[in-house]
Amino acid sequence: MALNLGSVAAGDGCDSLTGAPLRRTAGGIPRYQPLPAARGLILNQAQAEAAYSAMCALNNVSSRLMATFEEKLRVVERSCGGIYVLEMLEGEWAPSERYENQAAFATAYGLRVG
């Protein structure tokens, strides 16, 4: 299941999930993170399949994935097992989707787990 990493309501000055102060870009522009459910999934089917296949192969050599697609999308698998799908927004990588593990990523994208 994809989890939103932080949506900011206009004008409230805080991250609505954590209550943390609103982060701003170097130019002072507030960072707004759209909800993934509102936009759908970030990767297309071929990208999701390639990323998942690579993750499964890397499991065999105790390694983790960091893959970039089209210079604007990135899939990062953390050492704790969490998976982030990042988008290049205004020159910075911004998290758009977060999954607890490979199985959750596969389920979200309708991939065969195995």
C-alpha cells in the first residue's frame, strides 16, 4: 500500500501528517506533495516490472536497488527494506510513493510476487 509522505494544505505552514514546519525550496517556495492516490501510480507497468525483477535478482547477492527511469523517476530500495519511488520536481528528487517492502510494491503495481 502506498503511503503519502506529506501533503501540505495551502497556507497552514505545516506538514499535515507530521505537524512539522513547512519545508521550502531554496527560493522560498513551499513544497507541496500531491497525494499518490489522486494521481495514480508513478511508474508505468514496464518500469515497475523492470524494477521489481531487478530487486528480486539483487536479493540473491545481498544488494539493494537504485534505478533511474527517463532521468525523472527513481526507485530506491533502502537497507531496511522500504521502497521509495521519487520524482524529479523543480530540480530536486521528491518522494511520491513509499512501500514497506518488495511485496507491497509488487501488490501496488499488480505484479506477480515471487
